[in-house]
Amino acid sequence: MASKSAVCSLYRRSLKLSLSWAVHRHLWRGQALYIRSLFEDKKTVSDPRLIKDLLKETEDLLEHWKHPDPYVPPTAPGGSKYERNVPAPILDRKPIDPLPWIRALIRQQLPRRWNFEKLLTKFRVG
């Protein structure tokens, strides 16, 4: 089971790495299909030593082809437009008093025969 998650992780990392080299999706799609075929060819391998060697070889290939300046989408963290022109917080806003809203909601929910003011004094609301 550990090898399955490792293979999935390597596959995902290889796709992301290839996307760093070919930014446009229509160019990247052919590379993604090629990477998929490489992983599919080794799908039937069941020898644990061979699997370990393949994982190590793939790790080495990913390290070798690592992009020196990987593509980061502009609005993603680390991108050129990340958090650009964030609106300033409004610090002088007065807090909203919730009691009128709560009173109106309680008045709508209570039957007419109940004394609303008596309930408020009983529960010390307002």
C-alpha cells in the first residue's frame, strides 16, 4: 500500500514538473500522455526490489529535471499578483448592536399572548 501512494505522489509530481516546463496546457497535454504511458508500462511490476529501484530512478529523474524557476500562477502564493491591491481594513467602523435584530426576531417567533417585555426582564436581555 505504501508503494501505491508513493507511485501516485511521483506521478503527480512529474505532471506538475512537466507543467513548469510547458506553461500552456495544449503543449503540456502531449507530455502528460507520455508520462502516463511510462507509468502504465510499469504498472504490472510486482517485485518489491524492482519497485524500489523504479521509485528511486524516478526520484532521481525528477530531481535532475527540476525547473530552476518553476511556473507559479500569478494569483497563487508567490505569484506576481498575489494579494495585490488588497483593500485596507476599516478600523473606525462602529460595532452593530444586535439587540434590535434579536428583539424583532423574538417578537416574530413568540405568540401574541406572551408578554415580550416580561421575558426580556426575566432573562436580562436589554
